[in-house]
Amino acid sequence: MKGKLKKSKDAGVRYTWTSMVQRLRLRNFRSFKDATIELRPLNIVVGANASGKTNLVHAFRFLRDLARFGLENAVAMQVAQST
């Protein structure tokens, strides 16, 4: 989901998001069999080696590529990244 950044009309400078992705469900994506991740405005991902942190980043890249280039190209880009 795309978010829009709006500047507050207060005397101080503040920005607020009008929308954001709040939940991401990954099924059969890289090392994720079935995972649901609740998202907040700030998320910090920590974990042991080989626990899926980088695969989570790849999921967001896939969503970005899907929005920019369409399904066929996004899938092709995923295949190219994994080789």
C-alpha cells in the first residue's frame, strides 16, 4: 500500500503517513512456510544467523518490484536475484 506524506499545518514541522502496510503474510516465499508479520511505523528486525531477516527484506523488494514492473517482471527479477 502506498503512503502519502502530509505536512502538518502546525507551527512546528511534522509529517504524518496517511496509510501504510500494517500486516504482511508470507506463504512459501523463500524460507517462510507461512508467516504473518505485524508492522508498525518503525520496525527493527533482529534474529540469529539464517533466521530469515534477509528473506524478509527480499519480500519487501518483491512488493516494490511488483508495484513498479508488474508480476511477470517482478518474478523474473526474483529468479535473477536468487542465482
